[in-house]
Amino acid sequence: MDMERRTRAPWSSWAKGLLAFSVLVITGIVVSLTVTEQSTYVSVEEAISGKYGEGSNLQIHGTISELKINDCLLVDGNHSIKVDISSLMLPDTFAEDKGATFTGVIQLVDGEMVLKADKVQMGCPSKYEPVEEPIS
């Protein structure tokens, strides 16, 4: 029975630890670069209340009104906020008097709060969320 001799020494424990630490650091960097900032879902009334300042990342649902080329109003009851839609690819269903949810960043333009939209979803957001089952 032939026995092979080991020609190389196994990795030392500090080298294994360094390799494991390096893998963890690289994984952390990759995760932090791929995770986007989460937006807060608020009503139009809450968005314009002053609770959220310039630079806040929000998701707001309402009805599209006063549609123009680069902007529109998002209305919910007696409250409205101007939405800058100039950087969006608008869906075919985008039109006045339709429900929409905009995601974007609050900016102050000439003293007025404006949502600089980077995403739009048409329709009621509740139909896209899973239905909660009643507790028995």
C-alpha cells in the first residue's frame, strides 16, 4: 500500500481567518452598494405637512390632475403636491384622473414642495400588496 506524502503544509489558522475576514468584508461592500435607499409611503397630506424636508425619499399615492409635459399635481382629497415627471418614462395608462403612486425625492422649488419622481406605478397600490388573511 503506497502512501502519498504531503508536499505542502496546510494553511495556518491566521491565514484561514484572514481569508474568512476578507470574504466577509467584500460581501458587506457588495451588499451596501446594491441595496437602494428605501422610500417612506405617505399620504399627500402627510407629505406636505412639513414633517418631511428636502431630500426625503417618499412614495405618495393620489390622483393625477393638471397634467402638463414636465409635471402634474397629485391630489388626495383637499391636498395636492406638484410632481416633476420630466425624467420618467410614462406608461401608456398615464392620464389625468387616474390613480398613481410616485416614488421620488422632495425638493423645494421657488418655496414650493415638489416631488422629483423617479418611478411611477399606475393604479391603486393596495391591489399589488398581498391580502391579509383574517385571524381565526
